[in-house]
Amino acid sequence: MNGLDRRWTAALAGLGSALLLLGALGFQAVGYAPCEMCIWQRWPHLAAPIVAALIVAAGWSRWLAALGLIAALAATGLAAWHAGIEWGWWQGVTACTGGVGDLTSLSTADLMARLNAAPVVRCDEPAWVFLGISMAGWNAIFSALLSGVWAWSFARPARPWAR
């Protein structure tokens, strides 16, 4: 029975990541284009449901639960980093904040090519805010909660009633 409980705890965490990913795709479908960092944050949320499905199908294992926890922590870290960039707490990556790199040695044609290739959606400007928290901020909050669920699944003993 307890192994089943651990599997469903992992399934719940995987479902949470899948819902966050679907939410992001839903926002994109209604016109909120993602920036480069938004795309990065989706990868761990894609990995976590796959790990959860493996746990449900093949049986709970500490190794798989650790992978789910790592995916959730990666999502949390990326989202927190992105939210910090939006708040101006730290600098973003050049490719994501509209920068085109070192311009001193570029020809006019190379400069125009870089400007045309620069991302349209900036990572340092939130596209959507609710209750003063951006989409990246909400992702950080929910990803941290999912990290807690994965950690709970990972740390649960095989037989908690045994002493």
C-alpha cells in the first residue's frame, strides 16, 4: 500500500508540472508570446510528468523520484532567476534582454543581421502580471511547491509504520 502512496505522490507532482506546462501553452495560444527564458522553464515541466509516468508504470524508485525532484528544482531555479531579471535584481542573458553583443567590430550588414535576429519578446519585461507577480514569479511559486511534493515522495520511507 505504501509503495502505491509514493507512486501517487509522484503522479500528483508530475500532474502539477503538466498543468503548469498546459497553462503556459494556453497563455501562448491566446497571444502571450514566450521569451527565451520562458521556453527554458518549460523543459523541466516536460520532464517531470515523464518521470512520474515511469514511476506509476514501473513502480516507485528513489532514483526516479530524485530525477523528478531535480526537474522541479530546475524549474524553480529558472523561474526565480527569470523573475529576478524582471524585477531588475540581476542582469539577464544578453540574448534575452534585447542585446546584440559586442558592436565595435561589426560591419553595417552584420549589425543589421544581428538586430534582425534579436529576440522580439524581452525576458526583462513581464508580459502578464497578477497580484503583482509575473508569470515567471507564479511559475517559481508553483514549482517550489511541486519541489516539496517531489521531496516528500523522495524522502518517504518504504514502511513508515516500521520502527
